Amino acid sequence: MLRLGDTDWQVLHTPGHTAGHLALWQPDNQLLVVGDALSFCAPHPKHWQPN
């Protein structure tokens, strides 16, 4: 967890373009902060599962 102000964020390891890439998830507001891709629609769940 990462606390920013009065909000807790979960740090997610999301390797892809770089090995150390990460994203921040704020579960209370269901907000995902990413560094290189933004979308208003969620990918199909099969893309979230390990191979």
C-alpha cells in the first residue's frame, strides 16, 4: 500500500514495455492510474489471467 494524503493506493507490478512498470489501484473509488495506456473500457477478462 502507498498512502497519498488520506487515500491508500495498491501498487501493482505491471511489466510490459519495461520490467519495472507499475500501476496504482485505488479500490474504494475503483480508480486505476497507469503510465502508458488509458481506456474507458475494460479488456476482456481472459487478458487479465496468467498464461
